[in-house]
Amino acid sequence: MKNVFINSIILFFSICIALLSTEFIVRFSVQPVNYLKPKLETDPVLGHKIVPDSGGHDSWGYRNFIVPDKVDILAIGDSQTYGVMAPANKSWPSTLAQLSKKSVYNLSLGGYGPIQYLHLLKTKSKNLNPEIVVVGVYLGNDFIDSYRQVYSNNYWVDFRLKKFKVEKNNNVITNDDKSIRQWLAYNSVIYRMITNSFIGDMIRLREAKSKKSNNNNLFINLGTPNIDIGFTPSLRLTGLNLDNENVQEGLRISLAALKEINMYTLKNKIRLLVVVIPTKEYVYAKKIKIKHPIYSKLIDNESKATELLVNFLNDNKINYIEPLNAMRKAAANKAIYPSGYDGHPNEDGYYIIAKEIKNYLTN
């Protein structure tokens, strides 16, 4: 019995040493920023930001190796531009750099909207001196995010209308999650490599299948290609329902912010391009044959919101692209989103966005 106990202890420590050694070796072969999850902190203007140098991020707290003295292209956006569900070097800003052979700085974070994009442009672009600014506007939640930020943060009081009430600011970052999964996400490159691989996709797929489809969510097989994928039309509708006055107000704020972004770039002789990023639900809308009232309402609202945004961009002579058709075409042949309910593209989806931007900028 004693020998069994001793052997178990030796085995345990041997495994620990092997894992630590592997982690150490892997960190020399990959950039931690590609995989490690950073920590967040509260910011008085932006609402939240990444702790500088956290999770391999740069000294400003963004998903880059370093903060350069100058870049060719500055990419600003939310999690769709940050590159959630893909390594940093597979986000669309990084892929754009690879395709265009130009330097690109990724100034993005999940939960941001056009109001934060404006602030980031004014405060950071002067340090980077970009020739081009590419703003990714995600239709899924940018409008409602802008509304929440303006009416919960007094920094943005000039964007408010009197008829809307000021809301309590609940955007306080506590980092209270002490789970093993969270600790590994912060500290283990190996763990993050696994969760970003096909193994992670399999786990997410299993978790998604364990949650039965209900009146709000859909989980279906798309047939061709043979992809199981989840949709969250109810969640997306909360940010796109134009019958909701808060969404309407968020749209107004977002357009006002984009107008100021345009004025700033014109004044500073910077080329501006807006990328209209669709929701996953909108990308697959023509392939979904199931009659689902919430899904249908979402598609109607996203269509209207897209039209309103595009009309505004045209009226203000702001250059823009819509990668929707390219994403729909690609989605007919391969998975451009990971399995499960997550609404962020995988690296193939981000590649399509980057390629559309590169093609526009070089034409």
C-alpha cells in the first residue's frame, strides 16, 4: 500500500513537471497574445479595457505584440475585430496585414461600440499616424452598446437626449471568476491552443447539443456543408430590434459617432473605410428553412438596420464595404463559424473579411 501511494505521488509530480515543461517550451514557439485570455479592468471613459501587458497583449492593453511608432492601417472595432474564437494572428486585422503586406494595429475589444471607436481614434491615432483607418461596425450589438455606454457614463453626456433616462453604470470589472477553466485561460497557452482547435470545437458542439433548442435558440444541421451550428436570434434581436426606442437611440448615437469619426479623418487626411459586419444569423438566413418567428423578425430588423446604415454612409460620402455576400458564398461550402452558439467567425470567416477589405483598398 505504501509503495502504491509513493508511486502515485511520483506519477503526479512527474505529470506536473511534464506539463510545466511543455508549457515552457510552447511559449518559446508561439506568441502568448495569440492564445492567452487577458484580464479586464474598469475604465472611466471606455467602460472597460484590458490590463496592459495582460495575456501577452501590448503595453496599451490591445491584441498586438507591441505598440509601434507608426502603422499603415489602424483597425478599430469590437470583439468581431478583436478576433474572438481565433488566435490573434488569425483575426481579420492580422490577416489583412498578411494579405496587404502593410502594418496593421488592432485597436479593438469586445463590448465596444462606435462611441468608443470615436474616443480611441481621437486619443490613439495621433501616436500611430495611420494612413488608413478601418472601422468594423458589427450590426449585432454596436447600436445597443453605444446606447448603454452613453446613458450610463457621464463622460458622454453631450450625446444624450433629455427624454432618455440615465441608467446605473453596472460596468464594473471584478474578475471574480476563480474557476479552473478561467485560471487556465489566463495562464496556459496549451489549454488555449486546445480550446481554439478542433477539440475545442467538439467540446462546444457537445455542450451546445446538450442545451435543447427552445423558442429562443436554434441548433440545426445545415446539410451542405454538413455543419451543426447554433443560432441565438433572441439575443441578437435585443441589439437590433428597431421597435425598441433604446436600439433606435443607439443607432442615432452610432451614426453621430461615425459622422465625427469621418470629420476627424478628413481633417487629419486619413483614409476611412467602414466595414459593415453582419450577424451569423444574417449570413445563414437564406439557408435556414425552418419557420421561426424570432429569427424572421431578426432578419427583417437587420435588413432595415443595414439599409439605414448604408444610406447614412452614402449620404455622408463615407467609404464602406459589406462582406455579407462573400461570407454567404463561403458559408455554402465550409464552416466559417465554430460549432455551437457563439456568433464570432472562425479564422476562415475572418479571412473572408480581411480579403474583402484588402481587395477594396487595393482597387
